[in-house]
Amino acid sequence: MIFEYRVSRLQISAEQFSIQMSDLNGLYSLKEFQIMELEKKIILFDGICNLCNSSVQFIIRRDKKDKFRFATLQGDIGRRLVKERNIDTSKVDSIILIEPGVAYYTKSTAALKIGDTFGGIWKITSVLNLIPRQLRDIVYDWVAKNRYAWYGKKEQCMLPTPEIKTKFFE
């Protein structure tokens, strides 16, 4: 039996697929894996940051088309996704948007791409893409550097309510 792994258009055998799934250490089911890797955009965020948690709540309220799934940078899935993409979290420690099979985005570019998916009035934020990324990221980095001092942090990652728990991988 042959499975087609649509992200890379690579065909693998059932045995190879089983080995790859077992390598995930049972972190999530086959269904969750398929959704994460093939259909949904994934937002990795700092789970102990109050600003980041508020931002996630903001995104969830506006995600009317259910396009996003979430994982913390501190969790097993978040660490795995970061490692697979060779992202240096000492340089990017606040938000990462992964579009499986397409690309990943960090800092201000990630925030703008997330806002762009909301549609409506939020399309106006795309004008900020006219500002060079390096300049946008200077402002983004300044806020990220000060986020704990300004907004505080939690002792542990947020626990989602039962209503939104399905949007989180951990």
C-alpha cells in the first residue's frame, strides 16, 4: 500500500509511514497529524507571555473560517516543528506562522500574514507590507523584548477552555 504525502509529493510505503508516525512519540493522532501537516496554518507562540496569549485569543475570535491551529514554543510539538525547520529560537522567540507545504514566517511578517487571513477591514494591514521587513522587525523586536515587563508572564502555558481546546495541539 502506498500513501501520498501531499506536502512534499513524496510517496512512501505504509511501513515507512508507520515508522515516521511512531517517531512522533504519540504526541497526536493520525487525524491531528493530517490536519496539522496538510490543511491548517500553525501558529507557534510563547505560552507564558501574557501578550502572546491575548494575541492567540484575539486570533481565535476572528478565525471564522477555522484556518489556524496553535502550539506553544515550549511544548513538544512546538519544539519539534521549530527543530524540523531549523529555526533559531534565540533569534525568534515570540511568534512563528507555519503554512505547511508552503513556508514559515516570523516576527512582523507572521503577524501581518495572520491579520491578512481575517479579511474585511483587516486587509488594510497589508499596507504595512510596504514598509521594509527590517524596519518592521525593529519595532516588532522592541515590543518582543519588552513584552514580559509590559504585559507580564505566566508561570505555565495557558490552558485552553474546552470550547477552543481542539485548536491546540498540546
